[in-house]
Amino acid sequence: MPDFVLDYALFERAARRNNYPLDHGSLMFFGVRGALPLDVSGTPFANGHPMRVTDPDHLLMRCTLGQVRSSEQTLAVFPGSTVPTLKYVKAAIAKGGAGVNTLMLGKYAYTRGIHKSSKPTGHRAFLQAMFFPVWRTADDTDYDLDDQIDNDGGIVADNLHCAYHDNLATPGYSSAGCQVVAGRPSMPANGNLPESGPWKRFIENAYGAAQPLQKTYAYYLFSGTELAMVALKPDSDLVQSVRFGSEGTLVKDVQMALKAKGYPLGTVNGEFDRDTLEAVIRFQIANFGKGQADGIVGANTGVALGVDMPTL
């Protein structure tokens, strides 16, 4: 039996719980860190897909990348990875984590472009279109709350591209922090053979005739355990949270509380941006310790701030 069924209603509830605005009328992307679809072929758009929660793996692809058509309330799901490959993580440890990272959960944006445009492995993909906060590790090969958060405002070149690997049972996918979809790209290195595997459908959905004008795509990154919890609980038991990419009145309440407690963050604008993330992390470290600072304002951080975090 699957752990949960991912349909549009679940996607919308998870976005609403995190106060993420939805780009209605556009093709939207999403990632699920630590969950795989039962159908790993790269599905067509459908009303729902059975999913199984997994452990994120730096050797094997154990995540899901997906696409949402809000006008039809349908989704397509594709196996892939939202965490970097182990060999790159090991190489980065000696450099203090530089060059390799794991994207924080949040809402982001990509734009059409060529990944590795100057190399024989370059292929059409989706390029980082805004600032991304990321985790870096310099002590071991996992990413946890004791690791460094890179929130300096730079572009880390975390794109969304093909994994250069289509076998979920064997190591070999390539990512230094990018979001990757299983399959093989069309690139000069292989004589520009057609795309294959799940990536073929993913790229055709976004670059094809059905999306002639859209160039930028919202990307919502969740965890598998989070979606499984949202699927299980009623709205009355789901406490809202705000994190990077959240917008609205609840974000503004959090910003005002942070400023009142002496954590400057610039303009109180209802947008959970880089400055708000920095203020939240510093508040969490001061109140809970570094190993509890995840940059997410949920029930516990809300209580410490004096902000009422409502349920759905």
C-alpha cells in the first residue's frame, strides 16, 4: 500500500499550510524530498499518484520531481533527486562545504536555459532564477541542523536538470545541489540523441507546444514526511507555518514579532525573504540552540515569538 496519494488537493493544502502563493494558470514544478512515486516511469498528467515515503539518499535517486497544471488540477510525477551526489559531498567537505549544497525546503523559481551551456554535457533545462538559501556540510556526509546555512545572497547555480542517469537501483546520478530528474539528456556529448527516460516527458511538458509562452516556473520543495502528514490529518489538526517563499499576513506577524524582539530584518512586507530567514535563524539559535534552527516558523517558534500560528 502507498503511504499517501499525491493529488491536487494535497498539493494545494500543503502549499496553503506553508503560506505559499500558487501560480494559478501556469505550469508549476514541485519536489518531494524523501518520497518516490510507485510508478517511476515518468507519468502523464493524472488526478493522483500513489507515493511511498523513503529516506533521501546521496547514492540512489529517492526523491520526486513533479509538475502541476492548476487549470486541470492534475499532476505528473518523475523519479529523481533533490540532494547532491555522495562523491561531490565528500569532495566538498575538505573545502568547508564549498561547491556542494542541499536546497532548503521552500518556494523558488526557475527559468528556461541551458545547463552547463559551455560544456559537451550541456542540455536544455531550467536555471536558478532567484536567490536560493542552502545547507552546506563540512564535517560529515549528511545534512543536518548543525550544518551551515549559506544565506549570503549569492547565486549558487542550483539548476533543475537531467540526472544523466536513469536507473534507480544503481548509483550514478549527477548533482552538486541541483534538482535532477532521472533520464538522459540530449547533448553534444552523446551526439544530440533525443532525451530519454522520465526526463523526456518532463522536458517536453515544459518546453512543448502546450507551454509556448511560459519561461519561468515556480518550484515548491516539500519533504515526503510532511506531505504524508498533511494527507493524514484534517485541517483542524494542521498548524500553519512560514518559511522561505511564504507570503501574507502570517509572515507579516512573524516579521513584526522578530523586530519587536530586536532582530532587524528590513521592511515588514509579508514576504519571507533572505533577511527574514536570517532573523528567524538567529532567533531560533538564541532560544533553542543551533541544532534546532531550521529557519521554519511553526508552532514552537511561534509560541516563543508570541505569534499565534493558526490551523488550516
